[in-house]
Amino acid sequence: MGEVILAMPGQWAHDYREKADHYTSKIGGLPDWPDLDIPVSGKLLLCDFCGGKLCLVAQIYAPLSMAERSIDERVIYVLGCMKKDCGSNPQSWRVLRLQRCKQDIESKDEPLKAEQPEEESTSVAEDKPTSQSSSVKVCDDEDSDSDIDLDDLAQALEQAATLASNSKKQDGTKHTRKIVEGPVAKKLIDDLTTPVLPCFYIYSQRNSSEGRMDKANFVGGSSISLKEIEKSSGNESEGESWEGEAYEYDKALGADRTYLKFKKQLDAYPEQCFRYSYGGNALFPVANVPKLGACKICGSARRFELQLMPPLLYFLQEASDDSSNFSIDGWTWLTIIIFTCPKNCCSGTCDEKSSNSCRCIVEEEAIVIQDD
Amino acid sequence: MAERGDRGGFGRGFGGRGGGEGGRGRGRGERRGGRRGNKSEEEKWVPVTKLGRLVKSNNITSIEQIYLHSLPVKEHQIIDTLLKGLKDEVMKITPVQKQTRAGQRTRFKAFVVVGDGDGHVGLGVKCAKEVATAIRGAIILAKLSVIPVRRGYWGNKIGLPHTVPCKVTGKCGSVTVRMVPAPRGAGIVAARVPKKVLQFAGIEDVFTSSRGSTKTLGNFVKATFDCLMKTYGFLTPDFWTETRFSNSPYQQYTDLLSKPTTKALLPPTEEPLQAEA
């Protein structure tokens, strides 16, 4: 439960507006909404502070497997505002959790037929713990068996390729991508008014042991060797003795102990874009943390899910040096910590027994910690 | 991933765990505008703070710009980039003990001083279970604490400044250290331990006097460092002219980069958002 999964940067998207599916995790670009009965309401996509359009910062596919039920269609969207004054205002950030409430197995007239194989693979996954690659195989089989028209075939291929390319080893990744993008070009989303950040995809990595941290700390080398230390300690004789030293916490002029611990975790994996740890502990860079609200629907106290880290800003800034209308220099956050409802409740309109699956969007809470 | 129960499945979501150690060497691929290719883990610095990003992109070229606006330095790579000739030296490693139920637990405390011999000096103290870890950590903390040292003249203003500009005193614990300007050729008149700090700072001549329990050399060294910090805090008649305030680097570069370009921002229209896949 307390394990931390790090998100490392993967490939850049060829075009920042290109369309992926809602099973991909990515940074920047345009949000990939899954098939919705009601499109996402405009209010949710506008900044609370200035009223302008929000841009997608991160889209994270985060399925859950809990004791009672498992939610496989669960995506978290983090939206932010790029205007100058909104960068430091916590009101201009929005986190949406979009999930499908019911497990619809016998849905017939879904326009995106690719979801059907996903359903069946879900039930397979529940029986035995399978790795992602095996569920991908199931998906592929289903694709070939069902009869679909050409548009859906293209979309299904794209989706399968995304899953396949992400789960294969990195040697095979580029190769797979080349094959896929021959016949099927990535579609672009037709939305020119929303601000778009540079887009890149994410692969996940387990947070491994502390052996890494010691190695990572040793950046920039030192001109001191252990022999010199022994020499210098032998030199002092004349009645000098260092007495009365006690343990001292780390302190520097500009950085306090909490921040130094945060930095130590960052130095272990300097490229981490966000840390995911459902129900785990957040890594706070400052000691005082503002208070959390409770979930608006069920009232339970929110729990930590993931936090965005500063290397993400660095990558986005590097990419947006040329050719961008919008600049993210107003963003000076050190980390954005996202808390979600532990019960994964829906907005309450899902009780009808309709043949269509019902998806709900719930707004969650984010704490923005600024870099002073 | 054999555990069930309440856990998030983010890692399961795409299972890209084939990366591992090799993933990092993969590099970021191409992008328009070109970027540096693969670099090994140790050389590449990914800045965390806004100041780090500005330094990495060479918008800030001198450390004096940081001191002018008193910006806190939170990454030691900033100092590495801006001050190239920084030398470091371990002043002392002492064992520090703590009594536990299972005997004594010994840790090592390292005192490291860094400096370029020309007006910049830093002091770092770190406790760790191993000596090497303590030294490494202390070097990083010392780099984070680099301060500018003001030098002045004793008498005639001939040549370069060589001594402290005025009498200053610093205190830590019970130890107070007082530094008094000295004529050229006097050399650093101080005990062995603070002499090292003053040499790294680039002060050539100074008279010192100390008081308190200077046996606690940790406090002695910190008192000297505190004294050096105060050299720029002392208001002398040279500073009586009106200050001309300039923009902090944060504002300077935000304004520059957020200027509206020729492609104007489109006015917000009421078109419905296309949400279909």
C-alpha cells in the first residue's frame, strides 16, 4: 500500500495536439475524453480565477483494484491555467476524476467497440493476478474476432498499440511505434482554442532502494580523499580537541530540513515527473501544509493519491522555448499534491439501469505548494 | 504485484516496467528545436526550483545577481554552475554518539568549508552513519550556504581590498569572534581553525580576537562564518547614496517570456467543447 511508483518521461508526441486514448498517461497535449453521454461541462474547464480556458497538465490512467470492486476505467485529469497571475493561485488548478461506475458487460451499441474487449479482459484479470501484457493479449484477440468497421478498427489498433508499446521493453518500443504509425496516422484533436502544453508520454517505474540515493548524491565529485582525512586528523595535536559536539540536523542558508529531505528523494530519480502512491504518504517540501477539505459528495476525508514534481515543469519549459503562444513561466510551484476521495464515489446520477455505461466526473482537490 | 486490496493501479495501468535501468539511457527522442541527446545520469541536472531553471538556461550568469536580491539557493548545482573555481576542504570529522538501549550508536559529523579564495565562502555540517556520506552531504550543504564576503582597506586605498572593511563580530553559542582590519602584510592573525575559513574567503590580513568557550570548535567555526556574513550587512558611508532598485530575475524573465507574440491569443468563444473520442 505504501509503495511509490514514479512516472518517468517517455517519448514526445509528434504533434502536441495528437489524440491518444484515455488509457494513456501523458503530460500536456489535449485531454482524451472517453466516450461520454454528456460532454464535459464547460464550467469545469474554465479557470475559477480569470475565467479563461484551462489546459491539460497531466492525464493519468489510474485504475483501482479494491476489495469490493475494481474500477478499471478511472482517469485523473489535472488542469491548470497559464495566465500570468493565475500561476500562483490555487484556485486556478483543477483535478477531475473520471470513472465508469458500472461494469457493463453486455453493452451492444457502443460506438467505440474497442471497449468491449477491455470489459472481457477485466473479468479475466479479476480471476487471477495477471500482468498487463497478458491482458493486452486478450484485447488483441478480441479485436480480431469481433466485426468492426474501419474507423473503429483504426481506433482499436491505436489503442492496442499504445498499450502494447508501453508494456513492451524499451528496445521494442520504437520498433513497434514505427510499425503502427505506417498505416494509421495519429489523429489530431480539432480544438484550436484551448491552450496546449507540449505533450509527452509517461512510463512508470518502481521506486527502488536507497542504494540509488547515495549514488545520486555524489554529483560533482569531491577533491577530498579518505587518506587526506586521516592525515589531517593526525595533524592536530596542540591541545585542540573538538569537544561537545552533538547530532545536528541538516541546515543550509536557504534550505531547511524538510526541503532537504524532499530534494534527497528527487535526487534519487532526477527525472521523475510525478509520484503515485495510492493511500500512501505525500512528500512535503515545507513543514506547514494547508488543511484539506472533505469530499463534497460523500463527506469522507480525502486521501493522497499522487503529486506532480518539478522536473515536469523543466521538461515543459524546455520544449516550449520555440513556437508557443502561451508560456508557463508564471508557474513556480514546487509540487502539486492531489488528494482523492477514498471511496471513489460518483455524483449520484448513476442509479438508472441503462444499457449505456454511465461515467461521472468528480472534482478532486489539489494543494499547490509554491517555491518562494 | 501480487497484493490485492486497496491500492491504486497506476503502475498496472500500462505496466511499462520493462524500462528499469535501461529506460533512463533511452533519452528523450527528437523534438523540434533540437535538444541535447543522451547524457549519463550523473552529469545531467534537472533543476527543481525556478532559480535553478533560470541558471540552467544561462539567464543568470553571475552569482552576484542572486545575492543582490537575496534569493534563497536551494540547489547546489546552481553554485557549481556559477562559481567554477570552488575548492573544498574537510575541517574535521568527529564521531557523535547517542545512547540507545542496545548500546551506543555512533555517527560521524563532518565540517566542510568551501571557497574560491576571492570573496565567496561556505560552511557545511552534516551528520551521517558513514564518513563518506557525511563528507558528501557536508560539501553539498556548504555549497548551499555560500555567502559573499566584503573586503576593504585598512588605510590607503591602493591596490585591491585585502582586509575586512570595518570591525565586525560574530557569535555562535558562547563563542564570539571579532575581526579587526589589519595593514597589508600582517597576515591572518587567528587560531588555526578560523584561519582556514578566512583563507578560503580571500581575506589576506586581519586581526581577530575571540571570547567564550572556543574549545567547542564547531561553534568557533560557525562564529567566524557568522562574522563574515555580517561584512556585507554593515552600513558604511559608501552605501549612503540612494539605491536604484532593479527587477528581480524572476520578474525580469517572466516579463520577457510572457510578452504577447504576434500570434494573438484567441478570444474565448462559446463553442462547445468536442468531447467525443
